[in-house]
Amino acid sequence: MPRMTAARAAVEILKREGVSHAFGVPGAAINPFYAALKAAGGVHHTLARHVEGASHMAEGYTRARPGNIGVCIGTSGPAGTDMITGLYSAIADSIPILCITGQAPTSVLHKEDFQAVDIASIARPVTKAATTVLEAAQVPGVFQQAFHLMRGGRPGPVLIDLPIDVQLTEIEFDPDLYEPIPVQRPAASRRQIERALDLLDASERPLIVAGGGVINADASALLVEFAEVTGVPVIPTLMGWGAIGDEHELNAGMVGLQTSHRYGNATFLESDFVLGIGNRWANRHTGKLDVYRQGRTFVHIDIEPTQLGRIFAPELGIVSDAGAALELLIEVARERKEAGRLKDRSAWAASAQHRRATLQRRTHFDNVPIKPQRVYEEMNRAFGPETRYVTTIGLSQIAGAQMLHVHRPRHWINCGQAGPLGWTIPAALGVASADPEGSVVALSGDYDFQFMLEELAVGAQHHIPYVHVLVNNAYLGLIRQAQRNFDIDFQVNLEFENINAPELGVYGVDHVKVVEGLGCKAIRVTDPAELLPAFEQAKKLAAEHRVPVVVEAILERVTNISMSGSDIASVNEFEDLATEPGHAPTAIRPLV
């Protein structure tokens, strides 16, 4: 039996589990692993500037393509605690990433050694498993089980903590004998699917709510096929956006308190039956449950048993992988259609499309400073259906979700539940690493952008091109809008007179200089007529120089974006921004 260090065995397992890319920061306690990574070859490593950034890069990398598992690596102590936010983000949105940390020697773990911390205990609430490996011979089994856990059931992250002496210990291990553990996924029974379709058939105005589980299962094509067989309109959740293209005639729009469409909420409030697939009834989607549930029958299909009934009890709950359930739903629905047992839903679907045509929000403004709605209108013109959008939280994300168009799965890559500021830049770098020739466009407000902007240097160093749209109003815009309920405007103002850039006025940070100082390109736009040319120029610069290119749009200081603090029936649309004659929003671009 071949002998090698436990660190080398771990790297060999990564390669046989399909890992080709890792993100991280080396250091004393993880250097044996890095030595094995270099000696083994086959895994490209990207050096981050911050270990939290490495964890978000790994998450973006995973989200970009089916089957990807991003890996983030850090040294002991603070590196592990820095990555906790990335693990929280990943577990919240069901994203598998593997976090590998170095650790102090096993003999001093409980002696307050330099940078020794019980990272496994800290990480356990935000992972599917977190283990400090104390015996070198256990390393292969722990890594094998980690990949099985990450892929199985509801996907999620795993942390493996490796003391330095464990990494250096030689063990017997033959990489050629290693095999990944096959993943078993629960599947709905025919009887369950028959009952679900019975409930659907008994309704008059049914809807399908498609969540991120559909995308995780790579089942978007099956979702569209099922919708087309039954004629039932689809409401994608924020995490499921792109599972059915915005241009599809059965896309009824998103529902919710913030990242929703007027027509989506209106159609949902008219419905009487909801089939949820791979979704978790997130509170920003449902709002108050009495309004959301009133007059509706619910069927919920999810791979994770604990999700069924967690928020409210459906009339029927089915534990199943989304793909397996949709395959059987299509089969049974086709049988019923051929037998003339499916209702004609064309009038209901047409009513949803009528609402979509008449309940749009206004996007066209010629104001200077720029209104944010105009930025998204021009983004729709500049960036085609192949674009992968990356964003996290704030008014920029909320308005973007209301006004941008997404046509394909894994083309809206959004940190949904955790929403940490600073996520966007490193996640975009991870997405662009997974799709180096693709069109990747990130979207940030100025505060999100400033949180981890040092990671732009990673894009410059490693030639990772993408376009970053930065909407700058020198405000914590979402919190400022929320503070209206308390009649305050407190500690949310980012403005200051920049003595080095007086031309910016009250906008404070000179992002163009900072971006250029990090080795990237930047364009500042102050007139809405300049937006489209700037986006076109940014695409060319990114392709030419192979670095991130930032387009900063200087916005008006205060814009209230449509949302509700309570329920989906009382969204404040701020009527002055509603669609007006002669100011129609950008049409949804069909796929060609």
C-alpha cells in the first residue's frame, strides 16, 4: 500500500471528487496542506486578500455550474473564524462548499496555543458537519464523508479542521482505490404525485412556486416542461429565479415584500392553489402568513424533511428531490392530459400575462443625478440573456430583482438568506472563475462595495474579468428607508467632503481611484444618457485587459424603492414612480 502524508491524501481525494479550483490564504498551520497541493498538481489555487473573501469565492464558484463544489482554505484561528460568515451564507442557501482549516498541534489544542481555537464547535451550527481530525488515518474517511454530506439531501457546507501534526503524519493510502460515495436522493411515490395532481385539478387558479431546490437539482428544464404540460403559471422565488426564463409566457413574476413584481403579487393574491417545489417559504417571500395563505391550498415538495411544516403545515407534504418529483409529475400529468382529465388553464395563464403587461414599474427617468431605475433599464439593454448577475443585499439588490431580466438557471446568483455586505465582489470572482469566458455582471451599492473591495486585486492579479455595476448614493439606502418607520435618519449617511476629490461633492469615497489603485479599470457616470455607452465600454475593457471593470453610477441621494414591511397585499409602490404614459419599462428580451 502506498504511503503519503495525510495532507497529500486529502489533496488526492479532492481531485477524485472533481475539485479543480480552490480559494484561500496560506499560513503556518496549513502549509503542509499547501505543500501537498503544489506537489500533487491538478487543483488551481486563487490567493484571496481576506479569508472571508475566499469563502465567498468558493460559494460563487459552486453556484455557477451544476456539480461544482468550491473549496476554501485557511490557516488556524482567525482564518477559520473569518470564514464563518461564508459558511453561514452557504448553509442558509443550501450551497455545498468545503472549508479546510489548519490547526495547532493536537498536543496543545487545550493549552491556549497561538491561534488555536475550537473552530469545529464554532462552525457546527452553520455547517452540515464540522470536524477536527485528531488521527491522521481518519483523514481519508472524513473527506469522503464530507463530499457525501455536501451533495446529499439538502446541500450545504462542511468544515474539516486539520492539526498541523496530523497533516504531516504519513498514512497508508492508495488514491487509485478511492471512490466517491454515491448520493441517494429521496423520490416521491406515484401515489403522492397522484394526490398532488388531484389537489391541483380541483383548483381553478393554480400556481407553481419554484425555489432554489429546482436549480440545485438541475431540474429547470423539467419544471418548464411540467408547467407547459399543465398550463400552470410559475412564480420563481428569489433563489429560483431563472428556473423559468423571464420571457416565458408562463412566468408569472416573483412574489414578496421586497424582491417582487407588482404583477407577481397581484397574480398570487388571485390564486387558490400553490404547488411549492424546492422552496422554503422564506419570510421575505411570504410576508404575513394569514395574507399569504388565505383561501389557498398548499402542496410542498422538498428534499429536506424538516422543511415540511417548518413555516406552516401544507395540505400535502412530500419529501423528494425536485428533479425526481418533476419527472413523475410530468409523467402523470401527460397521462391525464391524453385522457382529457386536465383542466384548460389558458384563461388563467392569460390573466397573469395581462397583469404582467399592465402592472410594471416605471424605469425611464432622465433625471440628473441618476435615478436607480434608469440604471437597471440600461443594464437590460446592455447585458443579454447569457449574463450571470451576482449580488447580495441592499436597495441595489432589491431594485435589481424588481427590474432586471433573468432567463436561465444559475444566472441570478444572489446571497438570499444571510445577505452579508461585502459578499458581491468575492462571489463574482468565484463565478467568473467557474465561467471564465462568460458574461458576469455584479451589482452593488456603495456600502456593499466598500466592505471587501480589496478582493478586486485578486481579479487583477489572476486576470478574472467581470463587470461590476456600482450604484452610489453615499447612503445605507435600505436602512435609511427602513428608518422612516422610526422617524430617524441616523448613522446611515456615508457622505463627506473628500479633500482629494472635491469634484465628487458629498459623495465621499473616490471609488475610481481606489479601483484603479487595485489594478482594475473604472468608469464614472453622472448622466443617464452615458450609462449604456459605459456598459458597452466596460465589456470591451474587461475582455481586453482581463480584469474587473467597475461602472460607478452617481445616483440621487434618496430614492424609495417599492416594498412592504408586513404583507404582500400592502406593498408601497410610491405612486410617483409607477408606469406613466410614454414611459414604458424596457421590454423583456426574448431568447434568440
